[in-house]
Amino acid sequence: MVRVRRYKIRGGGGWGVFPLDRWDVQEVISFLQKDSRNTELINRIFQKAIKNKDFLMIQTLLWNRVKIEALNDSNQTAIHLAAAYDYPTIIDRLFRHCNNDVNHTDVNGFTHFHIACISGKTDIVERFLKNGVDVNLRFRAPTHDERNDFTPLHFAVKNARLEVAELLLKRQADANAKDYAGRTPLHHACALQAEPSDGQERTVEIVRLLIGHGGDVNVKDHDGDTPLCRLFHGGSASHAEKRLPKHPVDLHASDGVLCKTKRKSIHQLRTRQVQKLRLLLESGAEADARVGRRGDTLLHRAIGDLKASRGFAEFGLLCFEDALHAEMVEVILKHAAIDVDAKNDEGETALSIAASLLSADVVAVLLEHSADAQGIKFDAFHHPKTLPCLEAVENLLEIVAMRESRGRHLSQSENLKIIEFFVANNEGCGYANLEDENGSYKLRNLLEFGTDDNVIGSLDKISKHKRCPKGMLSYHVSRYLLKLRSIGLPLSRPVEDYLREKMPSESSEISDRHLKECEAEADKLKSLKLKSNKSLTDLLTASPVELYSFLKTGEHKQTFNGLDFPHYSGVIQGYFAKCLTRRFLLKAANDYVRCVTATPLPDPCCERISTYLSNEELLHLCSAIAAPRAESAASNESTKAETV
């Protein structure tokens, strides 16, 4: 049975009901032929058709010579409504049936000319201009609208319409016209991330075009931002997320595809940022001034732009592809006399922001330009409330090594912050929240990156929650156990016993297709030979020292970040991350274990004690020892203050 959507529109002759399949469209045609003067009803049908994006009904109306004219009290035509309801594919057809000698204007001053600029209809734009329409015609809405005071050039640039922008500038459009926020077309061109749907790279060329026609590269908007500042507003990764398909909860392998797609998209967007940055600096943009309301330098803005790539967004896929961002920082430092250690109004330096974002690439560039290594702080990390992924672990350890190589060793409080991040960053994760679109990723992150105590403790809390997603739990646990068995990766007895007892999973829940894909991928992993001529199986059963030596080579970054192992990359990377964090904990805990007794214990004794403690037990021990010291330090500071 086909479900037919119907229009029920009240007109002068009563209620008209028009089904929307091909046969019933004939009723509409018949009505138009018999009562073509009932413009009120026809207008309502037209409005409904555009709102519903019903191409067939719109085409029927146009074929029957229904005119493009005002349809409602707001003076909106079908073209206005198509723009308002985000129906760009019909606008071209509507323009072809419209008298384009008339620039229809709604009550807000939004015109067909503006819409032609938005839609990239160069021929229509040119026709309006020849008919005397003002090339700088403003859109002035009586209510708040982010497009308020836009000129046609603003509209063209905002929608990446290069050809329209060229035409408008050729006809003397004002390249420095400001909108309600004080932004010129160049501000919008620099902030622009999206390219048109035809895939043509135009945003960089638009920046070049505007500069070539006198666009001011140093003009400030009402927030104090120049076009250069608008390059960095956190949009790159956010836009990359929007370009990804919706992430299905039940497709593990899709993460590999999504991750590669996201990385590729961000790489393209960052490449355009670098190109725009060079264009602006070469055209005299001032990069050494304070900008915005927080007293940021351009370095603060550029590095802070990484935040969007460190969040979940929609898919739980963090991205640490920072090489191009490091290149941008390098370009800024070479072109501007910026104090690399300058602080903004919140006391942040470029280096402290880069460290909190775990960007080893950017930290390295800043240190090469003589940034004070003491500016690297470890008091907070910009990372979702999940266990750190392998890239986050490696980057943090690399940043620690860079600071220590410059004689700035970690304090006990900094060591404790890093231990807390590695061991307990998933506290308060909210695994049992059924409405969390990232719930699937979080559960897998727990299983793949969690220690025995963390997995058992977290799953126990989840299972006792009244809104426990039992189906999702069973789904992920069964697949996790399947993967471990297939590649021979050891699972500790406590976790295995807990999973089998508390989280029973039946193999019948796993599809034959999934089983075959996992088996084929497992065979490929077992036959894979690394540069050391060892197989993956050898590596996963190697001693911690051997595994750490392999990870130092960086070979795993090329081997396991690709699409060859979409099912197993998470399990393997989790195993690697746990190896690295355990090694750091055993070393960092020495300073705390040494203080357990009245007489400091020797290092070999401390190391031996630590090996018998889990990561969680080491964290509790370090926290217990650090607490009295923190209280004592606070008391001393208070005493000093009172004395003064």
C-alpha cells in the first residue's frame, strides 16, 4: 500500500484536497483549468509545494503557467520561499519561469537579485545589473538576521560564488562594505570552509580576488577581528564532521572509513587555510596585533582552532592530524614579530594551549622558535571524557619528553595530573545514557583502552543503571571477545570471567558476514610481517620492552591507521596505548612510592612494589601521598601571606 501525502488547503471555494502521486496531479491540473482565477488557493498550493519540496507539484504549477509573483502578505514569491526553505535545486527552474526584468522584493528587503547572487546565477545577476539594480543593494531585515546589511557581494562570497563575485566587482561593487557585525566580504571569505557542491576549489581564489580589488586586509569587525583572525574560528573540523555520512551504531568497520574521510576532509580544509594565510600575510596583513576580546595574539587564535578536531562532534572520531597546523604556526612566526611567549587576558600562552590540546607537532615548532618550555602546563587536557586514544597518549608523552629535554622536569603534581588523565579520564563518562549518539564509541573505547579494573568497575556501574543499554552492551562485548580470540590477544582472567558471567553474549547475535570479515582480517594480521620480520602475533605477545622499542620506530602509525584493518585497529591501538601508559606510570610512581615509609625506599624497591599494583591502585596511592603535601604547601602559602 502506497502512502499518499495530501494537501488540505482552505480556499474561497472550500477545502481542496490534492493527492501527490502522478494520477492525482491531474486533479490539480483540472482545477487550474477550471478555476484559474482563484489565486488565493493557487498561491497556498504553491507555498505548500515549495515547503514540502514537492518537485512534481511545482512542475505541474509551472507547466500550467502559474506566475512567479507574491504568494503571501510578506510579498514572498516562490523563489523567496525556495531560498527560505533551503531548496536550491528548484531555484534555477523557478528563475526560468520568472520575469527577471522585475526584481521582486519581500517586506524585509530580500530580493531576487540577492537570491541570484546566492545561487550563482551569473546570467540572472547580469540581467538585473543591466536593468539598473544597485550593485551594492543592501538586505536590511527589521529583525535579527546574521545576513543583516549584506550586500550582493557578501551573499556571493558567503556562498563561494566566484563567478558572481567577479561580475559584481567588475561592476564596481564595494569590496570593503560592512555588514551589521562590521564584517567585509573578505572577513567572510577567510572564514569560509565549504566549497560548492560541484567540488571546485574556489574559496582561496575568492580571497585572492577580493584582495586584488582593494579588499582591506587589516580592517576590524565589531569584535576586533581582522580577516586574518577569521581564518581561525574552529570551523575546519566542524565542517569536516558535517561532510561525513551519519555514523551507524552497528557498523564497527565504518569507523575506519569515517576516520579516513574525516582526516582527508580536515587536510583539505587546513590546506586552504595555509594558502589563505600566505595570501593575507604577503598582502600586508598585520599579524602581530592583539585581537578579539580576550587579548589573543594570532598564535593563540591559530592554535586554539584545533579544539574542534579534539571533540566527539557526531562520530567519536578524534583527529590529531596537526602537521598543516604546525606549518601555519611556522608561517606566522616567520612573517610577524610576535612574542612567542605572550599571554592573553586569561594567562594562556600559545605553548600552554598547544600542550593542553596535545599537539606535539605545534609544541615542537614553538619550542624551535625559543618558546619557554616552562609554558608547557599539564593541569588540563582538551579531550572528551573517555580514555585517551593512542595518538593522545603518544603526543602527551612526546610533549613531556620535549620539555624534560630542555631541563624542565615534571613536578609531582604534574605527574599526578598525567596519571589521572591516563587512568581515570573516563570518570563521569555517562555510558548508560541511551540518548548519547556517541554511546557506541564510548563503550568500545572502554573495552579497547580500559585496564582490568576500569573495565570491570565501569561495566558494573553501567549494568546496575536502570537505563542500562543491555542490547548495546551485549553487542559490543560479543564482538570484542570475538576479535581477541581471532588474533590470539590475551584477555585477563578477571575481565574474561566478569564479561562471561555478567555480560553473556551469544554468538548467534553476530552475523555470518561479520564473522567472515573478522576471520579474513585476522588472517591478514597474522601473516603481516613488520620491518623487524616479526609477525603481529609475535608483537602482541612480546615483552613490554620489545613492544616499546617497536612503538618508538613509529611503524605502527602507517600500519594500523589505514583502512586495511577496520575491525581490529581499535583493539590493537588500545593494546599499544595501555603498554605506553603502564610504562609511564611505573616510572612516575617512583617519586610517590619512595615516600611510603619514613626512610625513602631505593628505586629498585619502588619499581618492584609498583609492578604488583594496578594502574588504579597506583593512582590511589599517588593521590593519597600527594594530598597531605598539597595541604602543607597551601598552609605555608597562607602563613606567608599573613606574615606579609
